[in-house]
Amino acid sequence: MTDSNNTENILEIKNIEVVYDDVILAVSDVSLNVPKGNIVALLGGNGAGKSTTLKSVSTMLASERGKVTKGTITYDGKRVENLNPSDMVNLGLVQVLEGRRCFGHLTVEENIISGAYTRKLSKSEIRNELDRMYAYFPRLKERRKSQAGFTSGGEQQMIAVARAMMAKPKMLLLDEPSMGLAPQLVEEIFNIVKELNDKEGVSILLAEQNTNIALRNADYGYIIETGQVMLDGSAKSLLNDDKVKEFYLGISSEGRKNFRDVLKETKKSKDQQI
Amino acid sequence: MGSEILFFFEVVVGGLLAGTMYSLVALGFVLIYKASATFNFAQGAMVFFAVLSFVGFMELGLPFFIAFLVTIGLMVLVGLSTERLVLRPLMNQSEDTLLMATIGLGYVLEGLAQAAWGVEVRRLDLGIPDFPIMLIADTIGIFISALDLTAGAVAAFMVISLAVLFTQTKIGLGLRAVADDPGAASSIGIPLKHIMLLVWSAAGVVALVAGCLWGARAGVQFALVDLALKALPVLIIGGFSSIPGAIVGGLIIGSTEKVLEVYIGPFFGGAIEGWAPYVLAVFFLLKRPEGLFGEKIIRRV
């Protein structure tokens, strides 16, 4: 990558290694770039290192006794090593944590307002920001007075995204927004994410297991496994890549099949070799 | 009105007002419980530390108000060092670890207070007599102590200010967010250490106020630490995380223990107000473990 390109990347991760509790190696070698205004998808199965990568960017890692032991992370021209989550939010980078993590005892509206904590806004400015968010998430407006703990999973995901957007971020890190949600809800949430990216110009790094929907909405994708980047390319090229189709989308040249079939076949061919 | 009924009212009102003093101690516990989900065993020691320092500063010749302000400053300092030396290193440890740490903190504070100011019992004169107010006694026929009445007013004031702080201010919102999910709160940039510092300082000020009222009644002495444990049944009844709960719990404990003491006590040979609150607490634990105002734990399945 040339130097002129560097200035256009809002986030650059170079060869990071992440270790938890000084012994558990979660990420061994991940490098990725997020160009300004793009949606980049980070794909892979459980335990591949997606969440860990996101948390090393938002510096939430320290609170889980994790540490970036090698490599560098540069956000908006600044190294993030010595910063804390609150600094990152002030610099315009907010992470939406896995499992949504709404404040269950607060109302929907209080949850969203809490996202503006780091900004110095007057009551009326907060009102305006809130209305702006309700325009993206009309469903939340209907439920504004409900306790967040009693809303549905999809609504909680929306609350978490709206809450993060209240900080007026330049960049959002989304950790598995599709987790545990019905397909049409996932579709709805991704549409809103795309809309936020278009209209608010927020850059997005997205960790997902749902490869299909992530690639359909992203500009670029990285596939990681056991803490390493295995494959990367534009979202379109990945969607058409045979290996990606077979292993992550469950489609092979012989038609649709599920992951279990793929496993069976590899096992069979192994058995035959023996 | 019959004198029997009047007497009953007198007992109840006296109990309610004494109950507000329990509420004040319980408030300190609730503040810390709300922000870090830990029962702060050091709260009793903080009450003792605060009021002993206050009396100590007055003995040094500081006027009442200056001594009060200096003690508030000292309690903020205690909050600051607790955050820096105890809470921050223990961040992300389990709640049990924190609980044990507060027990240790309690002993440190007790020791420090006695090392600095000595062990003898002091008298604290707030200028408010612990005698019935004659005006009320003459007009309605009920004997109410001026100190009890003051305690009630002070408790009401503290509760209203804390309620406003929690529900109407940005800091209050941050505080409730941290109480709910510290990880998520820090992900949206709420600085945990500021919130902790604030909560511990506020708990310190509440401890000072409670200590002054208790000290004026019972003398400034080591027994104040144990007195604070009376807040435990108050919290069980009201709910650990609720400010209104602390108040209502205190009122319930205060009035029932006095009524029981006066009417049933003689059958047990008296002194049942020492344990009656705990019996009531056990009853609540069986029937309504989250307390009257406690937040039910929300869990989606």
C-alpha cells in the first residue's frame, strides 16, 4: 500500500498479536485497513479473533486483561496504544459491543441519551439529536418510555447502535449485530447501518458470522481464522469466490449445501485417503 | 382522643423519626451498591471516621461550619484514595473480591480514625436538644424529640437532592448506566473512575451527616460502626439499589421496632428492638427477596 493511500484510511491495523492473561493467544497476525467512509467486514467463525480485533481498536481489551503485544493500530492518524475507551469515544470511535449490552433498567430514551455523555450538549440539542436518531429508528420512538430490558432483541440492537451514534462518531465498530435475530430483523438493521454510513458518513468496521448479509452490505471484507487473516478482497469478489462460497455461504458448484455436508465430504475424502 | 391512642401515635411517630436515621445510614450503602453492585462493609467505618474527624477538628478550635467543610473535604479525599488504591486495581475482579476489599477498607478507616483522634467517647453538641418539643407536646399532646424531627428533615433533604441528582442530571444518568453495565458504559465513553470518585465522595458526605445525627444522640464512639449494621435489615426490606427503598425501609424498621418494643417487648423481657428488625428482614427475604423497591433482575430467555 502506498503512502498516499495511508491518509485516506481512517483505521490501519498492522500485524497485531493479542494475548489474554499473558498466556492465551487470541490473535496472532491481523492486518487490515478501513478507508474513510467505507464499510469493512471482518468475517470468521466463533473464536476466530473478530471481537478481540475490534476490542484492541476500541481499547476495551485492557478491561478484559488482554494486551496488544505486537504490531500497531493507527486510528485517524493517532496510535491508540496509550489511550482508554473514553479517549477513543472523544476521538470519534465508538464500539457497539457483542450482545448489544443495553442498560436494562434504563428506559429506551435514557439509553440513547447516555450515548451523548462525552458531548457537551444543551437539553434542546440533545432533543434534536434524539429526534435525528428516531428518524433512523422509528420503532424506538414508539417504545421510548419502555425499560430497555423488556424490549426485543432487535430493538436492543437498535438501541445499542443509536446509543453509539449519539456520540457523533467518525467510526463505528459493530460486533455481530445479527446475533440471535430473525432474518428480516437482520435485514432491517443492516439497512439502517448502510443508511447511517451513507447519510452520516460514518466509517464502519463490522465483525460478523453471517457472511452473506455482511458482504452484501460491505465494501471490502477480511476473512480471519484462528487469529490470522486468511483471505481479503472487495466484498463483490469475496461473494463470488469459490472457497468463500463453499465454506462460508454453503454454496458449491453442485448447488446449495450446508456446512455439515461440507464437513462430511472432507471427512469422507480423508477416510478414503487412509 | 383517648390517651391510649395518643400514646400509640407518639410511639409510631417517634419510631418513624428514629427510622429516618437508619435511612440515612442505609443511603450511603445504596449509593455505592448502585454504582458498583457491592455491599460496602466500610460504610459503618466511614460514618465513624467522618464524625470522629468532625469532632476532632472542632476540638482543634475550628468553628462548626469550617470543621464541617474540612471534614467533607477529607471524605472526598477518602473517596479519591479508595478509588485510586482499592477500586482501580481491583477493576474487572469479581464482586466478591470487592466485597472483601471493603471489609479491609473498613478496618483501615477504623484504625486511622482512632490513631488520629484517640479512642475515648466524645460528646457532639449540634445545638439541637434530644428532648421533646414543648410546643408540640402542649398542642397535640405527643412528645417528639427535636433531634428526631431534625433528623427527619435532614433525611428528607438528602433524599430529595440525591433523587434529583440521579434522575435529572447527566452525571446521574452516567451513574445509573455504570451501575447497570460498567463495560457498556465505558464503551460509550463514560469515565468509570470519575463516577466511582463521585459515588464514594457522596457516600462519605452521607456518612458524615448520618454520623453527626447518631453521634449527637449516642455519643461519638466506636459503637457507631455496629450501629451502621442496622442498615442491613433496612436495605433488605427496601431493596439494595433503591433510594426511596432506603427511606421506606428505615421508616418501617424504626416504627415497627418501637411499637414492638413498647407493646410486645415486656412479654419477652424487653430489648427486642435489637433483633426484631432482623426477624422482619428474614420475613422479607422469604416473601420478597428483592425488597419493596429493589429492581427485579431482568433476564430475557
